Amino acid sequence: STSQKIFTLAMVRKTNALLLGLKKKGFGEGKWNGFGGKVEKDETISEGAVRELEEESGLVAKCLTKIGILEFEFVGDPVLFEVHVFDVTQYEGEPVETEEMKPQWFPEDGIPYEKMWPDDILWYPLYLKGIKFRGHFLYQGYDTILNYTLTQMDHL
Ligand code: 6U4
Ligand code: NA
Ligand code: NA
């Protein structure tokens, strides 16, 4: 039987720049990524997004907008990973390096896709244009997308 794990991914933006974190350990180690993690039993998905962003970057989100839902399957793994993606345009604090992440601002035309999950180059352009989306990706290992769907959404 298939089980499902729910994750958050917070995308932090300022004018023409995006904050990414270099993941120092765990799932996605060595990749540049948005900030997030597993949603816990006692919290909503939005609460999880706010908590994980603060744990990993030091920033406190003041305004979150859900912009996408991404599903990941890995060949040989029965778990379906569901990642809820949020745009964070208002926050308090300054990014700090944490145990998990090293934060850095990137210009929108200088995103380091070659050091990111291979699905990111597919959906970031929608995100950066303000288009909501739903995606499903079948991975073989962590580097190869065997097939995927990506759909623009009016509502999530
Ligand atoms: P623990 O176990 O508490 O240390 P936790 O921080 O809860 O870990 P983590 O860091 O394993 O969870 O969560 C994975 C993070 O990676 C989430 O923010 C979702 C994100 N993520 C997963 N697949 C991704 C992908 N293909 N593209 C992407 N982000 C992805 O941009
Ligand atoms: Na995390
Ligand atoms: Na966590």
C-alpha cells in the first residue's frame, strides 16, 4: 500500500532576487533549495511552512501564498511525497546560516539550476511569472526524471 508524506517548501523573494539555501544534510544534501520540511501531526501545512522556514533560515514569514503542489514518486519506493510550495513576500529578520542550510540570494536570471533538483528548472519559470501549478514527477534515483506532468492551475 502507498503511504504519503507531506512537506512544505517556502520560496522567499525580494525584487528580482530569490533566497535559496544550500542543504547541508539530509534529503537533497548538496543542492540549492527553498526552505521546508515535513509537516508534523499537530500543525497545519501553513504552520509547518512557517516553522520550517524559521528553523532553516531564521526568517519569520508574515504573508504566505500557496503557489504550487508537487508530487514525487521514486521508482522502488512506495511513498508518495507531496510538497506544498508557498511564496513568501513579507517576512521579518535577516537570513542566517543554520545547521541545515546556508542561505544566499540569487538574481532571478542566475538561478543555479545545475545544482538543484532537476524538476526545479521546469516549475520555477511558472512560479517566477506568478502562475500557480500542480506537478507530478517520477524519479529514478535522485538525478533522473523518467516522466512528469506539470499543469497550470487557477486555484489550488
Ligand atoms: P528532518 O527529518 O526533520 O531533518 P525535514 O527538515 O523535516 O527533515 P527535509 O529537509 O527532508 O525535511 O524536507 C525536504 C525538503 O526538500 C522540503 O522542503 C521539500 C524539499 N524538496 C523535496 N523534493 C524537492 C524537489 N524535487 N525540488 C525542490 N524541493 C524539494 O525544489
Ligand atoms: Na528541511
Ligand atoms: Na522537520
